[in-house]
Amino acid sequence: MIIAVFFITLWYASLFSQTFFQHRYGAHGAFTMSKGWERFFFIIAYITQGSSYMRPRAYAIMHRLHHAHTDTEKDPHSPSYSSNIFSMMWRTRGFYRDIVLNKMEVDSKFTKNVPEWPVFDRFADGTLSRSIWVVLYTLFFIIFATSPWQYLLLPVAMGMGAFHGAVINWFAHKYGYINFKLKNTSMNLFSVDVLMLGESYHNNHHKHPAAINFGRRWHEIDPMYPIIRLLAWARVITIATPAVALTVANKETKRSSHL
């Protein structure tokens, strides 16, 4: 029971950081926040993602490349260039590390207004930090696991952030339904998305990358939308459409046509 509660909590906490901070804020600039709040969410992302923490700057750049080069060889996470979900995850990791280590030439338009905290990220994304989290997760399972099968959840917990991204970028480009006819393979994976906090409305997202609500039809409930509205009401964030978001959104729109 304790392992199940831990895993479910980690699933949604990690996913919140990815969809709210790294994706909607970092990659698409769907809203703005002060430097103080930005650093607060850096720390929240680190705590909730643990050993699978992703630098928001690298994540943002990588995801912008995904939108600009969807389903092409330049797409960091396209099923079209991987034989299975695990090889796609490994390929994505290569893009991520090349961006982090500045081994990849990236056009300046993909690096504008990305969240950066170099000192913090060098530690949070470092080998020592990841090793500490792995040890803590392992000890937790050793203490509280009541059945051997529960250890199957341990590798997922260790790579939770990467796992979340892989689920969407693999399955939502292979299965589902479409609301918008686009020149890519993006689809909406679930008609009601509680499991992925709205991330599975991938076809909608490719049509409107900077939208704060990924849902479009009446049944497409995006659990993050009311949270974003609440944080805006509390003045933690300001809903906006900055130039960088418009750039990505317009690029996507030019490649698509509405059904």
C-alpha cells in the first residue's frame, strides 16, 4: 500500500513539474512569472523529479525542436526514427546531453527566454545528485515493499520524467484521434486525460502550442487548466503569449490546416 501511494504521488508530482514548469512555461511561454517564483519552481521540479530531473533550459530547447521539426530526423523524440519506445528514449537522451554539453548547434530562435539557473542545474543534473536519489528510492522500496513485483516500479520511479515524455511522444504519435488535420502524426491519446494531466491531448497541443488549456472538446478535460487559472488569480504567474511562444505557434500553424 505504501509503495502504491508513493508511486502514484511521485507520478503526479513529477508530471506536474514537467507539464507546468518545463513544458508550458519553459518551452512555450504560455505564462510568465517573476525570477523568484521561477527559482521556486526550479526547486520544486528537482524535488518532485528526483533522479529524473531535467534541466528546464535543455528541455525547453529540445521540445521547441520537436515542434519545429516534428516527424523528421531533427525531431528529438519521433517514433518515426526509432524501432521501439526504449530506443526513442535513448535517442532523446542523446539530444538532451548534446544540448546540455553544448555539443549541438542550436539556432538562437530556440534559446530565447528559456528558464536558466546554471549553478543549480549543474548540481541537480549531476551524477552525485542522481546517485543520491537512486539510493533513496532503493532504500524506500527495500523498507516498504511487501511483494517482489513492486520492485518493477522502481526503474520507472528512477526515470519518471523521461518515462512521462516517452509515453506521450511514442503513443500519441501512433494511436488516438485527431481534432485538427496537421502535417504531422500527432494525435489525442485519451478522450478524458486524468492520467497525463492533459499532456495526451497532443494533437490539440500541436495546433495551439502556447495554449494554457490543452483540451478543445467538451470532454477533453485538462486538469492543469484550473490550476494555471488559480495561480494566475493568486498572481504567482501572469498568463501571456510572449514572442517566443508566438514564433513556435505560428511555425506550427503554417504547417497545418483545420479540419
